[in-house]
Amino acid sequence: MGFFGFGKARGIHSASAAERLQALGRLPTSEQRQFLKLAQGDSDAQVRLAAARRLREQALLESLLTHADTDIVAIARQGLAADAGRRIKTLSLAQGHKLLELVDDSGPLAEAVLHNQDPAMRSAAAQRLFALPQPGIQALLNIAIGDSSGTFAQQALPLLTTRSQLKQVIKRAASASVKAAAEAQLDDIREKAAQPSALQLRRQRRHDIAAMAEEAGVVALRHDWQEGSQRLGTLVEEAQAIYDAENDDEEILAAWQRIQRAQELFARRRSEAREAHEALQAFAEGQPDLQQSAQRAQRDELLAALASDDERQQWAARLPLPAAAPQAPVDQEPQAAISPKEEAPALEQVAIDDDALAQLEKEAEALLEWEDHRLAGQHFQKLHKQWMQVLAGTHKDDPRRQPFLDTWGQFKQQRREHREHRDAQQQERAQDMATVVAALEALVDQAAAEPARVQEERRALAARWKAIGNVAPRFLGDLRKRFRAAEAAIDDALASWYQERDWERFAQVPAAEELCGEAEALTAEGSALAGEELLQAVRNLQQRWKGLGQLPRSQNDALWGRFKAGVDAAFAALQPWFDQRDAERAGNVAERQHLIDKLTVVVEDDGVQGLTGSQADRDHERRRQEQVNELQQQWKEAGPVPREQRRDMDRAWKALLDRWYAGRRRQRAQEEAEQAENVPHKEAILQQLRDALRDAEAAQQGLLPGKTLDDVVQRLRQARRDWRSIGFVPKADLQRLREEWDSLNEKLEEACADRLAAEAEAEAANATAKEGICAELAQLLEEERPDWFRDEVGNLRRAWQEVGRVPRAQFKALEQRWRELNDRYEEHCRRVEA
């Protein structure tokens, strides 16, 4: 246990779990073995968990993976996972199979697959990576590109599903077979992309069957029975194929039902027409007497039952009425007068498809939510045609017509409100246009005085005018004419300024031609520029070109093309130098990676050297800081690396430095906390010295027995031992505690001067005795057979143990001299026995 942990483990072996838990919290982080012992063997679960959470060393955490307590195992796994990803890159499968189970990050697994030397570990890492629920795309790309054998790359390739990922593999993969597989996979993706998707096919089927349903509704109302029957049959067959493929789609089902209803309507109309013809044929064969009113009424009723006007005219010509007989229209029936007191007869209910009508009403209500009223109106027209087909034969006053008509009325009201809102927006836009025109007209008088500002504001107003959008002519009035007139007036006022500006642009032409000549001279024969000097010259020319003013439009393209051709030629001449520089930068990668590896070793070497807070520990931390400073300087002096590797290496370097300085901050915080805890302990010792001084002064005055001074001396010596063992304190308290400590020691030494002097004399005498013992043992070692004097050596050793304390200044030298003499004696005895 180090200085910072001295005295803090009191209570760690207490019978009370609460006291052990408190003592555990006071222990410093360096006491890893103590934490392991408590985590493995303490009787209290809370103490075991608290000790396990404070473990940091990987080897100790691994020993907890077989613990019986699952919570302890979970804590150990969590602690190991942070470092497991780094360690599996170098460990064999036999060494790191337990750590491999802890890694869930795709990046370290991919690094192990690519760079581990153990084939078994690479295979296990690949199996672990591909078994993850969502492997990282970058990790899969690294494997597909970097695996030269192609074994693991072929497994990673199916998990790459986008074109950009496969293109990277084709461009950069180390294995030719992987490139070929990626090209084949990319061709499959392109082929699938060219095919219509299921959603596109469904939309096309919806469109086709909707068109079929609309056409079937029109055909169902025709009178050409043969052609209509053939066309309806074709439509039903085509729609049947679509319905069989998408019978779970509501829109397709609704269209299919409309086609079936159209077919039923056509069949009913055809049957009714056939029956009407047969009735007229039977009436004609019976040779009716059309002079009789009953016969004429029967004729007119049969004619009204026909389906078309052409058929009525043909049969009317075949069964003409007598000339004297009044001829009533064939398509109208005489209406009987209804007495005001009599009620009109109830309307005859015609059978219709209620489900189809309900679906139409539902679709009509849905159109009320559409924002595009024009498109909604077109759909209403289509629904109206279908609605007429469903309600064919019903009376105009049939109440079943009303829901659809009410919905249509609501839509027209919404459309009317929308138009009013749109007109209000148009008026607002017109007002904005009027504001722009007024601002533009106000600039006319200012153009001569401030041409540059007026030109800038005119451009801004023109952009604002364009951003307003379209406005109906009925809201515009003469605003457009005023806008154009104001622009023309500003152009006239700025004409002289335009001319002056053009002269300024022409004045830039010689400077531009000079730059073009300098750019062409960079690669001319005899040019001495090359490498870095040539690159700097090109960049200087580019910067000067940017500093030029605007050129005339008529010459701008030609001059720019000439300058660009000269610069491009210079860059082409620089290409070998670029290649050499890239090669040098690629060589710098190894140097920077070496620096990263060295910094990694320094950062991870965070163990305590010796005792916590000891001189050895502080020297170790100082050497680590010096190494970090030296590596940072080497990193600054190292050459640049290729751009595609710079970001990753800079991130790795910065992450290590962040980890280093974070660890330093944690260590300082821990030391400061421990030093703050040491202050009460040292203040307690000072209080003990105050009490001892008070007793010593009382003994001198005769208030206490004389032997009290002997006790004070012992208490002083114990206080000094305790003071040295406690450790450091914060700088803010150091001077105060040190001054009081020195003052109390001086006063106590003065109070106990006689007894301390006597002890000093006794210690000096003891030192003289021990020097004599060492001299006697040295004399025995000069004999020819020192092993014959075993009894004498034993007596000397006992005498050495019986001698009391010696002065501190002589203690270390005497102990070292005594050990050397004893070692020489034991070595001689071993040689003799051998």
C-alpha cells in the first residue's frame, strides 16, 4: 500500500460490511490486488461489486470472468471490452478467444481479420464480425478491399449493397477475384434497377384497369350490340389478368367491379332491346289496325321501349300512323293530369348496385381533401360518369342521387373559396410588385450621383420582382410597363457609367495578357523553374489572376482560355514531381505510424512504479511526460502524408493525446483528493504534539511526575513516524502545517533536551558497539577457515541484535557493512561445504 493509501485501509477487515465498504472507498486506485481479493472473497455482495468496479488491470479483470456471481462477470466483461478491441489484433486465438467474445465493434474486428498473424484468430474474428446484427459498412469495405487472399472479402461482398460501395471495391480491391465478383454483383444491381419495381408494376396495373373501366362504362351505353359485346369481352379478359395478379389492391378491385357492372348493364340493355324488337315484330305480324286509338297507343308504347332513335325511326316507318291521326312523339308518354287534391304516385325503385354507389360516394368525399382543385374536378367528372352508369334507369328525384350531388356541391363551394383565396394572394403579389416598381422608379433620380449603388439595388429589385412569381393580368394593370420603363430610364442614366466601367475593363487586358505570357513562359524551353519553385510560381500567378478586375466580355473567354492552358501545361510538367512527392509522403506514413505506436506504449504504461506518490513514481511520470513532449516535437517535424491517410492518422494521434492528458487530469485530481484527505490526519498529529507540549511544560513546573517527560519523548517519536507515513498535502496547506510542525518539534526538543541528549549519548555508544562487532566479524573473516568459528559468529549476531538504536545518520552505513560481512561469511561456508 502506497503513501497515499496509508491508514486508509482501516476497517477493510472489519466484521461490518458497511465499514468495509467505506474503507474500500478510501483505498487509492493503485491497490488493484486488494480490490481483486475483495471482489473474489468478500462475504457481502455490495462490497464485492464495489471492489470489482474499481479494478482496472486487464489480467485481474480476466480472472473474474469465471466468477460465480453473474453481476461480477458482467462488470468484468464491461471493463475488458474497452481494451479487448486493441488486444485481439496481436493475440492468437488461444490467448484471446475470451476477449473476442467481448468485442461488438466492427472496426477492431476488421483490423484483426486483416492484420492478425494467427489464421484461426482471423477466421474467428471474421465469423464474429459477420454475425453482428448490423456490421459496419466501413469495416466490410476494409475487408473487401484489403483481404488479398479473397477468403474473407468474398464473405463481406454480399453485405455491400450500394453501387458506390461496390465501385470502391472494384477500384481498390487487392484480390482480382473479388474485383470480378464485385463487378458481377454491380451488374446484377443495375439489371434489377432497370426493371420496374413491384410498386411501379402495381401503379401501371391500376392505371391500365382504370382506363379499361372507363372505356367499359362508355361501351356499356352503346347501341352497336355486336361490336360492344366483342369489345367488352376483350376488356373483361384483360382486366381479369390484372385482377388475378393484384386481387388484394382496393383500387384494382373497385375498377374490376365497375367493369363487371358495365358488362351486366350492357347485357341487360341488350336483353331489353331484344325483347322490344320481338314485341314489335309480334305486333307487326298481327296486322294491327292503327285507326283504333288503343292500337296506336300500344304502338307508341312499344316504340318508346326501343333503345335508340334510329330503331324508333325504322319501326315508325314500318308502322306509320294514319294521316288523320295525330302523331305524338315516340319518346314521350302522355302524362295524366294530377288533381291538386290527389298525391303524386310514389317513384318506382330501380334495382342498382348499392356497394358501387357507396364506393363512389366515398371516393367523392375523399376528393374534398385534395389540395389541387383542378385535378380534383377532373376526377369528379370521371366519378360522375360512373355514377350515371350505376344509377341508370332511376328517376331524377330518386333520393339515392342526393349524397353524391351534395358532395359535388361542397366541392364547388370549396373550389369557389379557394379561388377567392388565390385572388387575394394575387392581389398581395400585385401590391409587392407595385412596391418594387415604386422603389425602382425612385432610383432613377439617384443613378447619376451613385451609379454603383443604384446598379446593385437595381439587381436586387429585379431579383425580388422575379421571386414574386406570376400574377394574373387583371391584377397587374400597368405595373409591368412601369417596371420596364424604370429599367430603361436607369440604363439611360447609367450609360456614361457603363462606358467608363467598360474602359476600366479594357484597361485590365494588358495585365491579363502579361499574366498569360508569364503562364506560358513557365514551361517554355530554357525555363529554370521546377519542383516546389514551379508550383509556387503557378500559385502566385493564380492569385494574381484572381486579383484582376473584370475583363471585357468579348475578350474574357479567350484570355482565360490562354491563361488556363499555360497553367495546365505547368501542372502537367509538375506531374513527375507530384508523383515523387506522393512517394515521399507515402514513406512518411511508416514514420508517423511508428510515432503513433511509441505514443501508444507511453500512454498505456500507466502503472504505478513503486509506491503511489513515491519519488520513483514521480520520476516515472516525469519521464513519461518528457517522452510525450519529445514525440509531439517529432510529430511536428515529420513530413506530410497522403491526404487519404492524413485524417485517420491525425485522429489516432489526437485520440492518444486526449487519452494521455485525460489520464493526467484524473491522476492529478486523485492526488489532490488524497492530499486533501491527508490534511485532517496531519492536523490530528499536530494536536497530539500540542497535548504532549502541554504535558511537558506541566512536568517541568512540577505539576506532573517527572516520568511524564519520558512518555512525551515516546509520543514525539511516534508522531514523527506517523507524520512521515501520511504523505503529501496540498500546497495551500503545506507551509502552515510545516511551520507549526517545526515550531512544536523545537519546543518539545527544548522541553525534553536532557532526555534527548541522554538518548543521543546512548545511541552513540550503541553505534560504537556495533562498529566493534563489525570489526570482530571482519577479523574472523581474515582467518584461513572462518567456518571453524561458527559459535563466535553466532555470538556476534546475538550481540548485534541486543544492541539498541543508533543515530539515524549512521544507521544505513552500519546496516550495509553488517550485511556485507555476513554475506561474505555465508559465501565462504557454502564454498567449504561444496
